[in-house]
Amino acid sequence: MKASCLLFFGITAQVTANPVKQREETRQPEQIVKLSVALQPKSRQLLEQALDNLSSPSSSRYGQYLGREAAKALLRPRQTSTDAVQRWLSQAGIPAGHILTDEQFVHVQTNAERVEALLGVHYNATRGSQTFAVSSLPQSIQDHVMTIQYAPAHRKTACTVVKANISSPGADPKYHPLDQHLTNARIEWERCKTEITPACLRKLYHVGDYRARHEEKNLVGVAGFDGQAAQYHELGEFLHRFAPYSANLNFSIVSVYGGTSPQGTNFPSSEANQDVQYAVAMGQNVPVRFYATGGRNHDIVPDLDLVDPVNQYLEPYLEFAGHLLNLTDDKLPSVVSISYGANEQLFPKPYAQQVCDMFGQLGTRGVSIIVSSGDFGPGLSCQANDGAKTTKFIPSFPATCPYVTSVGSTQGISPEIAANFSAGGFSDYFARPKWQDEAVGGYLRLHGSEWKGYYNPRGRGFPDVAAQGVNYRFWNHGKSDLTTGTSVSTPVFAALIALLNDNRSKSGLPPMGFLNPWIYSIGNRAFTDITESKSMGCQGESFSGLPSPVIPNAGWNAVEGWDPVSGWGTPLFDKMMSASCGDVYEVES
């Protein structure tokens, strides 16, 4: 994980304690930029009700997902908010024809000089899209606005780029039967105790020889940030060596906000490669799309880990979520894997709320958002950025958003135990949702007193589930390498959900969509309950190198049922298939 931007959760990532300052380009006063103002919704109740109805297996509307415009309308602002922002823009001399209202957003296209005068900021063209504090706005409209960002107007989404020689399994005479390679892989089971490959995961998680159909409507989207470049050649080498039954498969790339994924070994690619390689190998025929997302978020509340908002940044979650939300139904992924995150407290609460709301809107459209929980147990620096320097556990965002499914990590196979780096805990921003009340409330009644005062017992608990996260084989920069972290657990779980979607599609059923009400309704009936080991954190370290508080023995224990280190445990695909078809909801006599 890079200290300069607190990016993906992966222990093999390089740590840069002294981030390099970026060269600022001299902006042209007439450069056209796009300003996007997110308005406060009239109410979030409509979104919450819709998600509850569409995602709860007991609901008569389960799986009856919304279209794009209906999903957007769930967070419609008050007309007074729209009017106030439009009036502010008009008074600043922006022509009405350059102002576009799109439900909870007001978009403006104008020149950089006018935006600088409007916001009182300096535009740095090297940073792409940027998010700014609402406090930079006039007092008269601050209460109407959640977030405000702008970007070069030319940074539009590019077309999909697919490697030319991609082919379908049925048409490839060199197609490798899956069952043959799984049979051969059985002799490697002992090796799975020390390193993980797709064959290990297929056996451990009861995937067997399940092979999905290749259907564009069942698409896995992989988030790419910070210039990470997923490599076609590296995927081919990985599949040839570790998943030959998928050797003819590939992935596509889409550019979001000017993001790129250049090919070659001279580009940062470790996170992108591991995410794509395991999404493809475990999804086995499910189409995979890498969203190379540009932009940097400098709207940061500094803490001991990230101290310099001018030269350090967070990932552009708002731009990424906005891109997905604007896709038509035929382009929308059914599952999204996000292997990135940072301390929740680094994000201004309105920004985190806006991103989380948009993930919720995607849930109403039938999209499952899968997010890594983080790699620092209960926290790394463990000091609040509240001015009082309170010693506390530090949760991770976007894992704390109640509308995503958060994935922790395990290790070992006999038995499978919690990885000590697996992050989890309780949100300071988001309240515990009702579908967590029984499981999380039960955990806290038995174990909550141990760390009382260091966490918010009323917050959303995370992670929700877990998967293997230690010593994964992947291919990077021309050679085999090992990687560890919740960042690689995440695409594995995402791929299994895509396989569930494929199985449901065969019966005419819709995709799984927002998973958490379903997961918490079945509990450990479709998961291996992880009951050994504990997480570790708060040991006096920080990314900045500054001293931080020590909380002796800080960490959460893995226990029976849900816990804040492994969630409900690791997936058992055969039981998940059965559960996702509805047979577990019968009342037992």
C-alpha cells in the first residue's frame, strides 16, 4: 500500500513514506472543465426502502430491479436545492445552456478560469478530476450540496478495448477440459497449504468443475485506480501455468475519466494483474472488464497515515460510481470488485455518504458491489483526526458502506483460520443496518466489552465474509510472484457471485444484486465458519512514520457465527448455489 495515496489493500505493494510531489502544469484560462455538484437528497428513505424490498429474499419484490432513471430518482433533491445551485451558477455568469440537471447532480461545462473564481481554488491539470470541500462554496448553498468536483471536459469514457485474438471456448480447438485439469490438480493439494492457486480455491470452496456460460449481461467489473495497468500478456502467462482450462479467456478494458491501462512491463500493474487474473480464472467464462479510472481525490481530512492533502490523494470513488450509475442496463456489470480503500476518517462524511448512496443505487439495479475490508486489523495508526487525538480503532472505507459486501481474509486449509491482518470492526459514519442486528448484536453481547471505548458499537459491522488471502500465485512483470491481502480475496468472492448469477440465469432468475440481506439471512449455512485466530493492529505504526498510540493486544477474535475479522466465514459454492435458489428459506418444523 502506498502511503502517498493509501490505495489498494495488498501487502506486496510498495510503501512510499515520502511521496513525490507532482509537477503542476500551467493551466490555460480557457481550458474547458466540467463541474459536478451533488445535491443533498430530499430523503434517503426511498433508497433504503427500495433496497430492502429488492434485496430481501422474503420480499415479494425480491430481484425486481430498477432501471437507470428510476434508480437515480431515489435520491432526487428538493427543488429548492436545485434552484439555489442554479441561481448561484447563473449569478456567476454561466449561461443556462451550460448547466445540466440530472436528478441529484447539477453539471456545468465552463472554463478553468471561471471555476477558479467560483470556488476560490487553483486548478492543477496534472491531477485530472478533483473533489473539493463544500466549505469552499458560499454559505447560502452549502446546506444544499453534498460534494463538488471538477475535471477536464475532454476526459470522457473511451470505448471498450479487447485483445484481438480473444475467442470463445467452443470455437477453440485447444480448449482444455476443466475436469481434466482439476483431476491433475488434486496431487497439488499439499502445496495449497503454503501457496494458493485457482485449483486450490476451486477445491477448497467446492466450486468443482462448474463452468459458466459467456454472457455479457453477467459481467464482472474490476476497479482500477492509481495508474494500475492490467496486462493481457501477464494474464495469458498466468492462465497457461495456473488455470490452463481458462487459457483462451481474456478481459476487456474501459477508460473512465481518462484512466489508461498501457501494455508492457514498465507500468505499475501488481494490483490490476492479481485482480483480473483471479476474476478470470475463478469466473471461468464469465466476461471480465477492467475499469481503468483516472482522477485523484484531494478532499481529505488528514490523519497520522495521510498527512499532506496537497500532494497525497485518495482514489476517485465518486467518479467510478458515477460512471457505473450512468451506464445503460446492457453495459452494466452484475458484479463489481473493488480492492482499494483507506481509513474511513480520511473521507469527509458527506463524500463517503455520497459514494455509499451511489453504491446503493447500483444495488437497486441488481449490481453486487464487493469490497476488500483492509489489511490492518482494527487499524494501523489508531488515532482519531478529530482534534482531540482520541485513541481508537480505525475502520476502513468503502468497506464500511452498508450497501457493499466487505471481504476479509483467511489462511491455511486444515483448518482455515483468520488472517491476522484482516481488517474489520465498526463504522463511525454508518449506523448498523437492520439486517445485521441479530448477528452483530449477538456478537457484541458476548464479546463487545473487551474493546469498549475504542469503537462505535452502533456502527455497521464489517467484514461480511472472507476468503483466502495469503500467498497467492500470480503473474507480474514477466514472472511468477506471491501476493497477500484482502485485495486478492475480493475478486475471488466476486467471481463466485458471478457464477451464482450464471446458475440463477439458467432458471430464469435475476442476478443476486445487493447481497447482504441474503447473506445475513442464511448465515453460516453456506459458509465455513472461521473460529480460530484473531486480527492485530494499533501497534504504534503509521504510514507517515509519525508515532502513533499503542493499544496492547488490539484485535478481534474469530468466533462462532459472525465476527469482525472473518464475517460469516468463507464461501461454500455448492451450498451457496442451493441457497441462492431459495430452498433455505423454508421454515423448519
